[in-house]
Amino acid sequence: MEAFVRPSIVTAACSPDNAAPVPVPPEWVEEGNPQTRSKLIARSRDRNSKVWVWECTPGRFKWNYDKDETLIVISGEAFITDEKGAGRRIGAGDIVFFPAGSSSAWQVTSHIKKVAVLRHSMPPPLGLAVMAWTRVLQMLGLLAKSPAIGGVILFLQDLVAN
């Protein structure tokens, strides 16, 4: 049964070599001519989560999020402003979460590169069902338990440091 096949681990450089140009929709651009490129690095078997490397040249634009997005900035700098007008500078090592349905204004001041994890959000009852199913699989020994999210944070911090 495919559900119990152990997936392969994916490793990749944070360089978007062979990345495809993905223009910011013209109606979102507020200033300049930001050029973006992105490359799909990995996707989950259920296709609900994807990992991308993305980069952008200076410019100002609005971005609408149709999926949950968690990003870590690898290099460069930008200023992001949320829908309530709260702004913040982001740079190498910063981690940001944008929930599906939100939008933000981006002012990219120097070429920025990020790794982004995009995930389709699901209704809370479905999310609880998935967590319960995962727990059942763990109790049956069909799925290993993860020690903690702390390992992921350490990995991301190490990625930026090197």
C-alpha cells in the first residue's frame, strides 16, 4: 500500500539554477520592475505541500496568498507591510508565516532569495481527522514519531549560517 512506503529524502542547493521566470502579476506591481524566478524543490506525496526557492529583484508590489506560506530568507532584504499597516524589515535568517487569504505589500530593496513552504490549508475538522489518523498510525508502529519541531528550526538556522 503506497501510504506506508517510506518516502525519499530530498536535498537541494538554495540556488535557483534553472529557475523559471515567474512574473509578478502586473496589477500587483506598485513600483519598479521586479523580476522573479522560482524553482520547485520538493512536494509532498499528497501534493498539499511544496517547497520552492524564489528570488526577486528590487521593486514594490502587493502579494496575495492563496495558500499558507512559511518562508526563510536566505539573502537580501525586503520590507513587508500587512493589511493593517504594520511593517517589518526581513533579511537573512528571518522566518515569516503568511496565512492563506492574507495579503501583504513587499518593498524589495536588495535582491532577495527565500525558501518557501506552501501548504494548502484545510478546514479544522479535517485537520483534526488527519492528526488523529497520524496518531493511530504511530500507535500501530506504521509511522515513526518525530521528536520535535526544534530540529527543523535548527536545520533552518544552520542553512542560513552556512
